[in-house]
Amino acid sequence: MNESMFIHMDAVYNDTLDLNVFQREFHKKYRGLEIRPASDSRQYCLEWRAVSEKYAFSGMMDRRRVTFVIDCFQSENRERDLAEQILWFRSWFPQHASVICCDDSYCRVCEMKEEVDAEALRVFLS
């Protein structure tokens, strides 16, 4: 993937996302995942990177816990695996929240309504 993807909830702050639980579940989901606090004064609180035989990706979460950024994502079945990761990130927001997935230029935008599934995201990503 050459462009960054953003999964963003329209809110000031996401007080439902527990960072400790998020990190624990993220580690369970992806072997070889490294998560660390963002080391600068940018708007991000966490950064991560994972490399395995099946995938390689990196990303961040903003300090307000309303935006996930996928900087890079590679896998054998990229569209399927990326769609699953986007849906997993979406699951950390309240169910009825207004959430979008967009590219870094905001040219492609997908509303992440409840009925959006992996197949719809694969079409969006292709």
C-alpha cells in the first residue's frame, strides 16, 4: 500500500477505548507486533509495527483515540487482510458512532456504517 489509510470517528475523544486492553488484544491478534508510545510531541500516542511471514504493517493511534492510521500494509492477500484490520480498528469505536475510512488525500472515503463488511471494504480498497 503506497498511501496511508485513516479510520476516524467523528468525536472529540473516545473514552470507551482502554489503551491497556487495546494493546493486549492487538498483541493477541498479530504475532510479532511491537507497540510503543509515540516518542515525540505529534498528535499520536501509540505507534506499532509488525513483521511476519504473512504480513508487514505499521500504524499509529492519535492521542484522542479517535483516529487509527495504517501507514503501510503488505500481505499475500492485501485487500482481504487490510479490510479485516480496518474492521477490527472500527470495532474499538462505539457501534453507532460516525466513522469513516479514507486515504491520506481524502479522495477515497468509505462511511463505516454498521452494515459495512469485509467484502464492501475490499471493493473500496481495490
